[in-house]
Amino acid sequence: MEGQEEKVYVALGNQLQDGIKTLEWTLRKWRFQPISIVILHVTSRVSVRDYVSTPFGKLPASSVSDEKLKILRKLEQEKIDKILSKYITFCGKARVKAETLIVERYDDPIHMQILDLISGLHITKLVMGFLFMKSSSWKPKTVISGSFHIHTHKPESCELFIICGGKEVFLRGENDKRLSMEDDQGGMVAKMKDRISISLILGSMFGSRQSSPASSTKNHSSSLENMQWENCVQEIEIYLQQLCSTSDEEDLREQESDISLQASPTDAIVLELNGNPNLSIAEKFESLKFKVREAHQILQLKKKEVQASVDRRLKAEWAISLCKHRAEELEVLIKEEAKKRIEMKKELDRDKDFLHEVKPDIEESKNKLNSLMQLRSELSHRLHISKMAKACMEAQLENDITTRAEMVREIDELRRERDVFQRRIEFCKEKVGVAGRTGSDQVSCCLREYTAEEIKLATEDYSGSLLFKTGSGRSTTVYKGRINHDRVAIKLKLINSDDGLPREGFQAKVKLISHIRHPHLLAMMGYCSELNCIVYEYMHNGSLQDVLFSSSKNSGKGCRVLTWYDRIRIATEVCSAVCYIHEARPRPIIHGYLSPSKIFLDRNLVAKVGGFGLNQSYYDESHVGWDIRAFGVLTMNLLIGTNAVDEMNMTSLVRALDETAGPWPLDLAQKLAGLVSRCLSVNDRPNVNLKMMAIMEELDVIKKKADYLVAIVEIDGRVQGEVCNDVPSVFLCPIYKEVMKDPHVAADGFSYEREAIEEWLRMGRDTSPMTNLQLKHTILVPNRTLRYFIQDWHCKRSMRYP
């Protein structure tokens, strides 16, 4: 069909030149048609009866060892594979698809296998080289007769083309005994002749003598001689056949040409015998036998010479083939080397051109490199100086951070005191506004006197939901309330009760308390003479008893836990308040009821002492021991975290330290335990060696040591290898009271949460939240150092930093 490739089978032998010519003829034949070529090659299976090519000529396969036979087979196969690859390459150059079909030859004749392939593969076009049949047979007769057999027995659908020397040849002849091959111009290419039978020659030689009249009397005697003669004739024919079978193809071709040009030696023998009529039959027979023996000897001699000649020729052909093979390889290598030299020369020229082009760039790069090296040296020197300066700055920064932490802590204390004083000032201003009210001249101008209606409104008509606690004997009741949007604690005392005070005594006590102001004393915000009640500032964390004794039981339920530093600080704050009332002027006061339930904690866990004033006695040396012993019990409770009243020695106290407070510094815990032991040893009698001021001095030393350790914790995040559980106060926003996420420094030098300080400024406030002084500007600067410490603090506690 048009447009579809048609397969053309080309049978090729081991002769490369003849195969190339056959492929050229095939490509010319179908150059205008789309075809694909299938190269058909037949390989022979070597048996013991076959001959193999060796450097010493063709030898029987049985005379070669199996190992050498494998090597010879491998070399022969490599030679065939190389030839077939060259066939494929030749077709590829002509842009024709080609493939190989290798058929192994068995005992069947080659022409029979070709016919089987034509039928099995449905071959429609078969091009067969003349040397293809020759390489499969040593006899010219087999080549011609095999080709003729294929030609006559192939299917009609198959076209057969026989190519010899690149030209198509045609078979001529009536039968398979008189065949010849001619080219397209009628020239003889090959011919198969009949061999002369010895019996016919001898029959013609002795036929005339048998028909003569003289021989009629000797019929009986000659019959026996004729029988002997027939046997000799058969033996001679056997010798001739052996001679013909051992001759190679070239010798047969030469002998055939000689036979066609001159007379046969057998004809000469017949002429010689017939030319001598005097010889009898017996003499002729003896002469003939002698000639036969002489011919046999000559035949053997010639056979040896021919074999030697054949061996020499095979060796020469093998050497020539090796030389040709090597020459072809060298020629290919020379061509490849020449191509490589040309390519290398071109590449060298390109490299030279490129080198000339890049040479200026290289010089420029060298100059730049020298400049960069100089710059690098200068930058290295500057970097070294910067590193030294950085180290100095880091050391200075650590010192500044430590100093700043201490300053912030002091500012915290001052801020709390400032808040208290500001509230007192506001109360005084409000008090001045209502100075005309009844009874206001009997108390300090710093307090405000509330009406019964205001107290009722603040407690929501004494609602039970706002009831904070009820004192002993129900003579005292405390309510939570809200006055002017501020949360307060309202303490009501029943007038003229068994343990209460009369109205005049109540107002006298209020006047006395109004003059006692200290940052760690519970501040009185006002009073109500009608209801005999006092209004105190509200403490968000309740009493120390609630926080201390419940935290150890509910530490896993989200309750606020007091760390060891908080407990030391609280003990110091309580001691400072007690010292203040002991040194109050004009008349000192003894508390008398100091206990965890009388210590209150604000939002920041700042301790303030309450529960004094109305029932407290004035200072008496004999009663000082009450407060000292009570303070010792309070400090012991802070150490062990339980409400214990039994005395404990220093060793027992150190062993019973509250673990919920974190890892106690051992030296500080021992000092506190020693102080507790001395306080508990005090009885009702005065002790000139142990007073509250002396206790305060010892606590100040312990507090400073604790401050130093906490400062290290704020920088490193650890105290003696352990992580501190408390939040450093420097990390808390002064406005939100929460750990800052994005700290910014304002004009007052303090750090705030950015959202908090921006909201503060948006509300129109131009004063500092910490100092209440006028801000010079509203520019906010990110505090990256503090943010780094906050982030590090979060990471050390395995918390996610926002």
C-alpha cells in the first residue's frame, strides 16, 4: 500500500564488499518506494565433520581442543557481528530502516532452509547475493543448483533477485544438470559441466576391438577379463571422485577451464593404447594398471603438494585478512584522529580568542581583588575593635541592667507610696469640700466622713453577697463596697456592745489613726460617725492567711503561689510597719494581734498590716515582746507554709521549708530560721538585746541579698542553676500589670506595653503613669533589649512567646 513501508529481505554472506554492493543494488532498485530492509544471515553450527579456519589453514573441528574451538567461534562471531553492524550503518546513512535476522543452519541444505523462511515469514521480495550461497557450500555445483532449486520451488508471490558483484544475474538451463548464470547482457557468470565417466572412456577405447573378426574366437576367455576390467574401472572412478572431492573451489574452477581448453589426459591414454595394435588385451590391461598405479602415485604426490599449497594459501589469506582488518581499524583511527585534531585546533583557536577577550577582565579582576583584600584587612581591624567595644558594652550593659532592675524595684516601691499619697490627697480635697459637715472638726482633714446613706449605697443595702467576713462575737462585720468607682473595705463595729467602743471613744481612736500613715499599714480612707464604721482601702489578694495556707493545698489549681523572695519581702514589709507603729510620735502603739489574718496583700502582693487602732494599747516595754513573738510565728509560717504555733529549732525549720516557694537559698533560709528562733525565745519580759529595729536591720541585710539573687535571675533566668518561678517585676507593664509583649520606652524613661501607653496618650494625658510628671514628648522607642530578656524568660519556662 502507498505510504506503508514494505519489507525487503536481503540474504548476505560474510564478504563485506559483496554485501555492500548487494545493498547498493537494493537501494537503487527501490529508491522511489518506502521500504525497510531485513538483513538475512545464516550461521553454521560447527560439528566434528566441519573444518575451522586457523592460522595454519582449515583444519577439522575434531583436531582442535574445545577451549580453542570456543575461542575460534567467539572470534568468528565477533567478525560476523562487526560485518552486520556495518550493513546496518550503511543502510542508516541512506535513511532506510534496517534490521538483522540471524538463522542458524542445521543439517538440512541451505536452499531448503531458505524456502522454509520464505513460507514462514511470507517473504514477497528476496534479494540474494551469489556469495551468500557460496559461503554456505564449498562446491560451485551446490551454489548454482541451490539457487536454481530456490528459483523453481519458491511461491509465486515471492520475487527472487540474485546479485553478483552488484549486478543482477539470471539462471539459464533446461534441467538441474546443465545450468549457468548470465548477467543482463548475456555474459557467462558461472556454469555447471558434466564430468567425463571413466567407464565411457574405456568403453569407447575397447569397443572397436570387441567388434573385430579376430576377437570372435576368444569370447569365453575375454569375458573373465571384462569382469576384472569393470572392477578396475570402478576403483579408478572412486579415486577420481576422491580427488575431485578434496580439491577446493579455486582448483576446480581452474581444472574446469583447463578441461574446456585442452584435451583430457584420459583421451591421450586411449589414443596411445589404440595406436599400438600389437598389444594384447592382457598387455593393455597390465599397461593400463601400470598407468593407473603411476597416476595414483602422481595423484598422491599432487594431493600432498595441493594440500601444502592450500595450507600456505590459507595462512597467507589469514595473514592478509588480519592485515586488512588492522589496516581498516588503523584507517578508521586515523580518520577519527584527524577529525579530533581538526576539532581540537578549532577549540584551541576559540580558547585563544576567548583568552584574548578575558585577559583585560582578569587584570581588572586582579586590581579589584587587591582592593578587596585591602578593604578586608581594614574591615577585619575595625571588626576586632568593634568586638572589643561590644564586649565592653555588654559588660556595661549587664551592670546597667542590674542597676536598672534595682532602680525599677525602688521606683515600684515609690510608685506604690505615691499612689497611696495621691489617694490621701484626693481624700483631703474631697474632705475640704465637705468641711462644713457635722463632726468634721473632730478628725483629721485628710479623711472623709461618709454618711450612713453613702455606706448603705456602697454596700448595696448591706447585701449578704458583699459580706467579706464577720469578726469574733459578731461585734465586727466587714463588707466589700464601691465608692466613687473605687473598691473599698467597710468595717462596721457595733456601738456599746460588750467588746465595742462608745461613740466618743470611736471618734478619738479615728482621730489617732488618721495621723498614722505608712506604705505597709492598711490605709483608712474615711469613716462614718453615724454607723461607727471605718472605710479602708481594698486589698485584692485578701489576707496573707488566705494566700499562704491555701496555696500549699491548691498549688495545682491555679492559685497564686508565694515564692521564697515574696515571703522574705513580705516579712521585711511587715517588720517595717511594726517598727513604725512602735516608733510612732507622739505616742508609740503596740499592735498586740499580729498574725497572718491581720496581714493583707494588694494586687502586687505588697503586704499591709491591718487590725490595729481601735483596740490597740499604747507603747509599753512589757508588751513589746507580744509583737516580737508574734512576728517570729508569722515568719515561721512564711518559711514552712503552714499555720504552726509550736516552737521549732533552726535545723527543723530548714528541713521543713515549703517546697511550693521554689528552691530556697540555703544561707538565707538559715538566717531566717535563726531569726525566728530568737523571736520565739522572747517572753513577756523586755529584752534589750532584741527589738523590732534590730530585727529590721537583720531583715534588711537578708532582703538585699535576696534582691541581688533576683537581679541575677532577671538577667540569666536562673538562680544557682534553678529557674525562678516568679515573674520579674521589670517584665510587667505598669499600666496593664501583665508581662509585656512589645515594650516601648516613653519620655519618662520607663517601659510600657505599646498598646497601653498609646491608649494612655490618646486619652489626652500628657503626664507619666509612673511619676505623674509632665512628659517632654510623646515619642515611643522600642525596648529591644527588654523584649529579648522577656522572650528568653518565656523560652526557659517552655512557654510560647506571643
